[in-house]
Amino acid sequence: MASSAAEAKEGAPGPNWGASCSPAAAERPLRSARPHSVPLAGAAAGSWEEEEAGPLPEQFPSHLAAMTGREKVALYCDGLLKNCKAEDVNEAISKYLLEKLKQKEKWFGIWKTNPDFFFVSSEEIPIPYVGVFVEVTCKLLENPSANFKVSVSVAEPFSSNIANIPRPLVDEVLKEMDHCVPLLEIYPVEGQDTVVSDIANALEIVRFFYDFLWRDWDDDETSETYAALIEERIKIWCDIQNGIIPPPIAHRFRRHLEKYKSMHLELINYQSNIKEEPTAEEAIECWKKYYELIMLCGLLKIWEDLRLRAHGPLTPRILKRRKGYREDRKSVTYIIAKTVTPEMVKGLSSDTLIQQHDNLNSALDSCYSGDNVLLFPGEYKAENLSMLTEDIIIKGVGRPEETVIVSDPAHESFVVSRAQNVKLMNITLLQEGTVDGIVVVESGHTILENCVLKCEGTGICVLVGASLTVINSEITGAQGAGVELYPGSTAILEGNKIHHCNNFRTIDSSRGSLGGINIKVVPAPKLRMKNNHIHSNNGYGVTIIKPSEQLGVTTEGTVETAAAGDGEDSVSKLMQELSLEIKTNILEDNDKGISIVN
């Protein structure tokens, strides 16, 4: 059980740049009121108060703050971590920083470190960090994966975020540390050349990665899966920043993630302090800390898997990265058949690039954005339909009843899309055994044209911010609503038949009222309907789920109820819009045309 400090550091989150002293790790009971108890060589009595620190200079503005989510994905997944396995990330990050640092040896920055180095513990003074203006000297190391520290000295004029911090105290703390501090605790200041600006950007990129994207349980992920994981975490971070994920949920997630990091560091320090064979008490305490950490890790994984959504179907994430278009922008038409006959290609232009595949699954795996997949009459299965990321067209040749895609009961999902634009035409989707919606639009835009959807579970689910267009299609047999629209989603329904949905028995009156279309607010989805026939549903034609009360959790963890005024306004506006839309549709043999339920 005993382990050396060096061995313990190997398991610390991120490369050991001294992360235990970073601002993120420093957010705990702070020290204040009394100076660090170290002897001051040559310091005269009372000399500590002779020089008051000036204000800190401005550091370089954030580079990442101005970037969109897509730009962040391109930066990390297509650039910094391209084709990188999780286990190789630390080395890749180290090489990236070395390339930047070797361009300039000396520059100025703000050293932001743990207040515990300077003050006695106190919870009364909320100091997130102690900042000191320093001159940095970078001495490059031969081993790029070595612990990265830089040499610093107090720069002139003496500056800090704490005006009365004694200059000799700062000098003495740096002396104890051999004037070497973790690189990631340095924030370059403005007024220097573009090389230092590039170094500032690089440090911010690395900090963001280890603060928000990196997890120490990722080590077994392959390069393809790992890039997809990072892309999902960037999306989660953007959703938190944009308020798409409710703030109380985001707060709890961040709190648990910080708790995990703290417990992980605590376990490492505890193990490193066991110098010899551990006693029975020490071994028990190690196992106790370890299992607490594993349980918290499992909780965080679940939260990430469910995208931290407060509501919505429990759809698994798509862990497959979007390839986009080919470099030459050419598209390929995939023909799914044992052999390709002249009859199959007679409708294609002479310059069409054709590839033949025996099964739909392999064709979908080969697709780039812009490609087409042709299905000839028959029955198909394809688990890759649950991982649609490319802008493709999947088209059946002939009538939709002749080309049938059947779900696999071994998989929870049938068709799941996060492509920007994906289109399914002239096919029948037959759901057997899957528990999620027959089609789940996680993000982007999905189009269904001249299709038949024979549901067994839920119908079509359009998640937050996603878009759906359904034209001249049929939706039937759903146990819930035929179409479920989540807050902030968009749907266009034209010329469709939605019937015999909500086919389960329940004592829950609100669920029993679901029927053709189910709309959840707030904010209200955007729905456009024209020439649809919504009939014979065991519930209402269109149901609006009214948020009579919004429950939230404060930072103290207490439950509070917010006013539902926004919900009332959204419902009223939605009702007005739907009343106009319904006039161009036929609703019959349902319990009611439009219903509002709590």
C-alpha cells in the first residue's frame, strides 16, 4: 500500500504541473490575519510594512472567451489532441507548451497561488488567490513530460492584489520554493510582444483543458472515442455557460467535480505519507477513501452521460465525431446490395461516384457529409443509425412500405441524430424492443419525408435546441405522444398522419392526455403545422405541458419555488399561434383538439 511521493504524483489529475497549488485547488478555507511563520534573514523589525504593494498590471485578455463552441472543438479535437489517446494527452500537452515557451526565455506575469502559503487559516476573508507581479525565466527541460516549473523573481514595481502584503514575506516564500513555481500558476501581463501573447493563449488553453475537460478516468479511451468525449464535454460546458442546462443542475455538477478532484488529491497525499508497510488502520482508511472516490466517479459519469438534463428521454450520447465533407467536396452514393445491376444505377448521372456495400451499417460507417445512401426493397438493420453525425440522405427506392429498417432490441436507441442536416426518405422505420424514441434529434436538423414510423416506445423526440421537419409521413403506435417537442426546439409538420398514439394505460391523468403531439415549455418550442391529419389517438390531438411551478435548487442546496409567469406567457402565446395553425389541419377522434395539462 505504501507509495512514494513520485509514484503518487503519477495518478494526480493532469500532468503534475503543481496543480495542487493552482487557483482551482485553492478554493478552500483560506489563511489570513497572521504572517507566514518563517524566520526572515536580514529583515529589520517593522520593515515588513515599509513598502505597500501597488495594483497588479492587466493580464492578457481571454482568448477562449471569444471562441464559439465549434471553434473550441476544432482547437482541441482537430488540433491539440488530434489522433491522441487519453493516455498520451499529458505528453501532447507538454510538447505543445514547450514549443511555445522555447520562443522566449524571460517575460513578465502574475503569479496566482494558494493563500495558505501566506496566511493563517481563516474563513472570514474570501481571498481566492494571492497574486504577485513576477519576472519569469523559462529553462527548457529535455524531457517534455517532466514536471513543469519556472523560475520567478519579484518584479518591479512590487505589485499584488493584497496591498498590505509584506515584500519580505513574498521573498521568503519564494526562497523556500527555490524561486520555482508551477507554470500554470503564471498569467502573462499585457504590454509585451506577440510571442508572450501566444504563450498566454497557450497557458489558457491548457488550463481550460485540465479544469473543465480532462478526467483521470479517461485513460482507457481510444483516439476516436476520446476526441468524441472531449467534444461532448465542450458542448456541456457551452450549455452551462449559455444557460441551456439549468443553473442549479450545473452548480451541483461543478460542485461534485471539484469534490472529486479534492478527494483524489487527498487520497494521493495520504498514500504518499505512508513511508513503510501500512498499518491495518492505514490500509482500511486507504480503501475507504478509494471506494468513496469510485462512487463519486460513477455519479459524475452518469451526469455526463445524461448531458445533465433536468428532463428528457434518457438517450445515450453519440460518441462519434463528425467527419464533415471530404477535402475535394465530392460526394459518394452508396448502394446497399449484394451486387449492383444496371437497373439500380439507371437513374444516376454518369459522373456519380458509386460504392457498393453488403449492409447498411458499413455504408453508414463510411459516409462523409454530402453522401447519399440508396436502399432497395427489403429489410435492413443498422446500429449506426443511432450515431448519425454526417449530413447525408438515406433514401429508399420505391414505396416506403417496400424498404423497411427494423430496430435491434439489443440496443436502447433506434435512430439518433446530431447531424446539422440529415434526411430520411421513402422508408419505413419499424421499432421493436428499443426503449427510446423511434427517432431522437439530439441537435441539428433532421428531415423525414414520405416515411412510415411504426413505433413501439415513444414517437419522435426533438431535444433542446434541435430541429425537425416531417413531410407526407405517417406516425403510429407510439406508447407516448407521436411527436414530443422539448423546450427551445423547432418543428415543421406538413401533410402527415399521426394516429393511434398514447397506447398505454396509466392512472396519471397528465400522461393519459398525451396523444398526437406533446409540447413542453419553457421556452416554448416553435411549431408549424399544415395539412396534417391527427386522429384516433388515446388522448388529445395536441398537448401543451404547462410548467405551473418551476423547482430550483439554491447554492445552499435548499429547494425554492419560482414564479411561473414566464410559463403562463409562453403557454398563452403558444395557444394563440396553435389556434391559427390548427385551422389548416384535421383533428378528429381524439379526446380534444388542444389541451393544456400541468
